[in-house]
Amino acid sequence: MKKFIEKYNLLIKIFFAVILGCLIGQLLPDMVVKIFISINVLIGKLMNFTIPLIIISFITKGITSLGKSSGKLLLTTVIITYSFMIMASCFTYFITTKAFPIILNNTPYNFHQIINQPNYTVDFVNNISLPPIIDVFSALIFAFVIGIGISMTDSRGLKHLCLEFYEIINLFIQQVIIKLLPLYVIGTFAKLSASGQFVNILITFSKLFVIIVLLHLTVLFFQFLIAGIIFKKNPFSLIKNILPAYFSALATQSSVAVIPVTMQCTKKNGVSDDVNNFVIPLCSTIHLTGSIISITSCTIAMMYVTGMPISFVNMIPFMLNIGILMAAAPGIPCGAILAATGALQTMLGFDSAMISMMITLHVMQDGFGTACNISGDIAVAMIIEKIHQTRKEKQS
């Protein structure tokens, strides 16, 4: 039981936060509900302030850690992983825009009105200003300029400074932001519960999880179909070999924690030690296909139930952006959705209540996203192995 609680610590806290928020909204006086919603608003402002710092610190570290080593092999891996993520996001868009009007149709409430009810915060909270020191897009460009500059010039002093800045922001996220998430969720669901529509909302979004898992499995099969064609192997036998890694990631919700298991499964599928040792640790950081499917699905669902206009032209810049932002999410719980919140706000116009719901939905299915992430890493490793073998044969 102790190990179970340690593994699912955040998920358990979020689960009870949802229940507690519902009880507060239903049973306690309006003033108490306002206090919890006010706390939710304060935490939301703190998160908005932190988002550019997350982008700068994590993306800069990610770029500098890649360095100039392995040359073409590194570039090839990055291109393949980014292509897989963008294809997965586009596929998710087309499936969800066709499915959600059917499964989410005729919702018996106006979600946008519920989450934006007026007069639900203590007055002084609205007067607190905590603007980010830099906007999200500027932070992204700044991170690329500094990260690439350090890699090109091999500036050890600046690289050391960026690594220390990363450690500070990472510590702040884990010790402050992540620990405040349950309080953040309590405020969100207290507001939803006070509206009297929580049960209907819960039924609506439970359908979403089924779609997300099916999308994960479909994209995984597509990745291993490509790997199977390249390796001239049965994709089903390849998928069978990765099951230990898939279920380990589902249990631990950590790509990094299951790297040893992932590498064993990768070796079973015929990948050499050289490629295995290089690709799997790298992809655990930069290849988050499962996470991008989850974020895209939840984004489309939120836009649909709030009545926001949905078009592929508007979504393409967002999907291209979060494909890059996924690199800002290594090794931290909810890292993918925290990295994406800036793009949700600036590019799609999501407000704090919608962001809060996005985080909650993401946490509840995060294990399946992680399992999809690391399983896809094995398919990428197989493709890189074939490319590596071809290059060696040409050189010899």
C-alpha cells in the first residue's frame, strides 16, 4: 500500500481534491466557496508568472544538453520525433473534431457560463497583479537563442548559469507549484459544484478519456507499423515485446524511471546497444507523443463545450508550438500540460478556469500518456537503428 501511494501520490491527491471541491461547493456557505475559488485564482496568477520561466529554463537546458555530439544522428532523431508528434496532433485534431460533436453533443449546461460566473472571488484577490516578466512567445525565442548560442560557442560559464537557473525553477515547480495543484483543483471543482452541474460535466468528460486511450493505441500501432515495414518484422510481435515497458510506465507515470525497462524491450526488437544507449534517454525527454495527443484532445474538448470556434488553420500554429514546448517538460509531474498552458492562453485564449480544468483532465490520464510516450520511443529507436546501419554500410 505504501508503494502504491508513493507511485500515485499526485493522482490520489487530485482525486480527493475533486471530491473535496464538490463537497465544498454543495455543502458549505457561499463565503467559504469564495475563499477556495480565490485561492484558485491566486495560484493561477502564480502559475502564469512561472510559465515563461519554465520555458526559458527547461528548453535552454534541453538544447544545451544535446550539444554538438552525434551530429547527423542527433538531428535525424529530433526530426523524426518532432514529425511523429505533429502527425499525432493533426490526427487527433481530425478524429476529435469528428467524434466530439457526436459524443459531447446536447450537453445539458453552458460550460462557459459556469466557469466564468461573476462575483466568486474575494474582492482584494482581483486587485493583485502578478504579470509574467516576459510573454510566452518571447520566452520561447529567447530560450532558442541562448540554448543554440551556448551549443555553438561552447560557453561553459553561461551553460553553468543556465543549468543552475534550471535547477532553481525545477525545485520551485516541484516544491511549490506541484504541491499547490490540489488546492487549485479544489477551487475549480468547488465552483463547478456550486453551479449544480458537476455530475453532467463529469459524465461529459469521462467520455473524453476513452477517446484519448484509443488515440494513443492507434498512433502506437501506426509507429510500429512503420518500424515493422522498415525492419521487415511483424508489427504485432514488436508491440508484444514492448508490453513490459508500457505497463511499467503506466504504473510509474515517469518516462525517466522506466528507461532501463524500455532499453531492455528496445534490445528485444533488434536495436544495437549504441543506438539504444543514445536514443532512449534522449527520446524520454523530447518525444512525448502520448502527451501531445492528450493535450490536443482535451483542448478540442474544452473549445467545443465552451462554444469556442475550432478550425484547423487556427490550431496548426498551436500544434506546431506545443510540439516544441514538450521539450520543456522532462522529469516533472504534469510537466507537459504546464509547459503548454502558455500556448493555450496566448494562442487560443483559454482563461484560468479552462486552464485549471485542462490540468485536472491531464493528471487523471497522465499514466496512459506516459506509456504511449515511452512505447513510441522504441519505434523511433528502431527507425534510427535502420538509418544507422545503412550509413555504416555506405561508409564501409
